[in-house]
Amino acid sequence: MKLSKKKEREFAEKIRTIKKLEQQKKQAEDAANLLKAEIKVYMEKNQTSELIVDIFTVHYTSYMRETFDTKALKAADEELYRKYLKQTEQNRFTIN
């Protein structure tokens, strides 16, 4: 779709802002993950699952979670797998 010059400038600025914010988000997530890793290492070394710091309580615990092995079902009985496979429509927004 061809845009007017005004709309093109407007959208270009919005896209630049989106890209900048996404980069800042990634940097913030990376920084937070590094800090979390430091706390986890401390807790593991000190063999504790709970840490009380100021007004915060940090928990680092193991837990079991059940998941469904779709690959194994597909390998064992592809017809049954396909019977319960469902398609959903979704929207995708990408900026390259």
C-alpha cells in the first residue's frame, strides 16, 4: 500500500519508537535476568529456598509440572493426534 508522505513520516517515527522501546525492553530483561542469576547462585550456595530482604521475600524452589508429550503421541498414533489437533486464527504483527 502506498502511503502519503505525511503518513509515511508519521509511521516511520512510530516504527523507530517501537524498535527503540523493544531494544530497551530486551536490555532491561537481560539486566534483570543477570541480577536474578546472582541471587539464585547465592541461594544455591547457601542452600536456602527463601530469602528475606527488606520488604521482599524471595523464593527459589523446585516444582514438578506435568506436560503433554505431543511428539510422542504423534509418533505413536498420528491419526489420534490429528483428530485432536485444532487450528486457530491469529494475527501477527512484524517489523523488519
